[in-house]
Amino acid sequence: MNLHIIPDWHAYSLTLPEFNDSVHQTQLFLSQGQSVELILVDYLPKLRQILSEKEIEGAETWSVYDVLQQIALKEAKPLALSDFSWPENSQFIYMTDCIDIQVSGKRFATIRLEYPTWTRFEKVDLWTDDIRTQELLIDDRGFISRVTTFDDSEKVLRRDYLTPSGNVAIQEDDTTGIVTTQQTWTTQTTFTNMSELIAAALTYHLQTVPENEYLIFAQSQRTAFFIDKVAPKQPTILSYQTERTNEQLAKNLLLQMSDTINFSVTDTGEQYGKIATQLEHAETLAIIPPYVATQQVNRPAIQPFSTIYWQAATITPTAFDAVSTVLANHPNILVLIETTQSHATFDALIDKNSQTAANAHGIVDNDSQMAYKTRFQFLTPQSEVQRTRYMAHTRVLLDLNKMPDQFLQTKALSFGVPQINIIRTDYVIPNKNGQILSDQSELINALNFYLDDKHHLMVLQETTHQMVADFNDDIVWIKWQQVFNKIKQRNA
């Protein structure tokens, strides 16, 4: 089966798409021996890195920007200083995240290095009298692919998209939005905006895709525009993901439905309820989890020192006090708190509580106070790889958010980690592999149960083993096959 996935990676020109349905759909389909083409409508100068790090290099790719910029290069090629021409007497000043180039004591250019390795060149800023005049964005295949030009107040004037040889393939006026280009596949040279040009190129490409092969669009306002403009003849599936859906609903945007959509999928039951209200035929919507579970070794089960992993969109004082109380009675437990919330108030509480933290001999000293403080670790939002590593060493997953994190819940199943939530989901069977709290006052008892009572382990292992079977790649693939079959039946 040939499947064509159209992601919405518009926000990932310089970062990796994390927890993304299109990525995980590609991984799933490839694991099932299917042929996958990623139809990319976004500017992605780091595409090779995305494909490699997400282990989806087995997918074919068609990139609209490669077509528009006449790029045939496939392999990644890092650039070095010697690949650029610099004025005579240039002085190079090396810093952690950049290289400053000065000429006659004045800043001439700044090379920005790629986070987090700080080795690859990402872009070059050019300066005149300490005012940035241009930004040169580097494609990971080893050439400058886009030049952004600024006025004296550093407002964008235009963007030039270049061929590998340095010629301008597309010019986008930022003031008017008008795009000019010369392409071999169309005689039109002027477009009202970049989206119109992309839609025209996408229409051209879809003419080469057989009409019985499936298109899976990641739902967003951007992809909805392309679907309406292109009106694909192929059977078309819309993939809703919670993060994108909630952002649109928060802005009172309609979750647009085109007449050309044959079926839709979403990731959770809660999202199903939100989307079904905007569908004429709810039977054309299915729930398919984006992440698959795989049985993994739970290392904390045999280790004396382990972790509470707390995913916290918001840290309430009640919950923090409960966790602090539990840690005070469990010197072998630490808590990792993944949050974007400012934690200065809680840092002060930790410092205050450490003043009475004693060691195993009942003595309070600098070492005992420092040991107490280090058992509270605040984390910035973590990647899929980082979260997976943490879950392999986690004793309890704590998620008191109104919408529990689906990726972490799937990993908790995989590693046999009990979960404590306040919302019922398909990933927790109460009193089997977790607890659903009706009030945060129940948190201390729930944590103590999983930290102290070893009798729950057998029930936990049996339950998670069974639930992993319900969320493994074969079952999720069957759910997709059911969608394909329903489309065939409706089109028969």
C-alpha cells in the first residue's frame, strides 16, 4: 500500500517536530512494511536531520521548496568557515553558540550555531553599523537557501529563496505578500502570496499520485487552505491532534471540513467529542492513538533509588506540599518536575524545608540540606528521547493536568509504570495500573501506596502487559486498515 502523508511542519524550520502525529504515523506505516511518501509543503532546511533523528529515512519525500528552488541534492553536507568568502583582515571571535566576524573593529557578520551541539552552521547574520541587514539561512545540504533582507529598523522587507548555485528562484515581498518566480511546470510568474504558489505546486504534484492512493493531511488551518485549493481526487483523511486542535479552538477557529474529506481521525476520546459536533456524519471520525506501546524493562522495580516523574502544566501548592511530605518520608525517592511554570516560589519552599532535613543519623548539616534540595529537580519541556529515558527509571508517573500527556501515558504502559491522574483516560484502569484522584488531598496516600506497598506490582505488571497488547503497533495498524476499508465501502 502506498500512503502519502502531508504534515503541518510550518513551525519546524529550525527545530525538530516532537510528539507529532505525522512523524509517528510514518514510523508506524514503515514498521508495517508500507510505502510512505512525505509530501512536504513547508520550508524545512533541516529535513535530513528530522528524517534521521525520527528514524523515518525509509520514507520517500517530495518537497515543494525543493521543486521551487530546483534542488536535486539529497545528502547532508556541513559547511565550514572556508566555504565562505570573507573580507581581508577578518577577525573571528569564537563563542559557545556563535562565531562573530569583525572587520576593522566593526561587526561584519555573526554565524549562529545549531543547538544543542553548537557545531553546525545554522544561519549567518550580516551587519552594517550594528544593524542587521540580512539573514542567510543555511540548508543542511550545504548551501544558503534563503536570504531575508531587513530595513534600518530590522523589519523584514523581502525573502529570497535561492537555488544551490545561488540564483534567486523565488522572491517574496513581505510588505505586499506578492511572490515572483519562474518555474518550468507553470507559465504563471506572479502569485498573491506564498501559499498560493505552494498550492499550485501541490496540485501539479498530486496529478502524479494515483487516484486510489490515500492522502493523510495533518489538520490545521494551513492544510485546510491547501485542501480547499487543491481539491484532491485521491481519498483524503484528516488527522486531528490535540495540541493543534486546542490551539484552534482557543482562537474560536472552526475545525474546517472540506467536502473532499473522506474520513477523519483524532487521538483521544475527549477530542472526538469536540470534533464530532462539527461533523455532519460522526461515523466518518475514528479514534486512533498516535503513539504505540512496546513492552520495556522497568529498571526502578529492582533499584533502591528511583523517581517520581511529575508532568505539571500548573504546580498547585496543595500538590507540591503533598509531594514534599512524601519525599520527607522516603529518602530514596527524588522528583523530576517537568513544567514551563516559574518555580521560584517552590525553590524558596525547598530551601526552607531543607533547613530541618536530617541525614540517616538524625543530624542536620550542610550535606543533609544539600541532599534534600537535590531531590527536587525542575525540568524544562523534554523531547521524546529524553522522556523515554526518564520513564525507564521512573517509579510513579504523576500527571494532575486536565488533559494527561498521551505520550507519557503510552511510555508508562510500555515500562510498567503506575500513573496517578485526576482525569480518566484509556491508559489507566483505576486500582490496576494507576489511580484517578477525585481530590488532590488523596495524593499522599496514592503516592505512598506505589512507593511502599509491593503487593500492587503483580497486578500492575499483569494489567500493563495486557494494555500494551491493546496499544501495540499491530493493533494501531489494524485501526488504520479499518479506516481504509470504510472509505472503500463508502466509495463503492
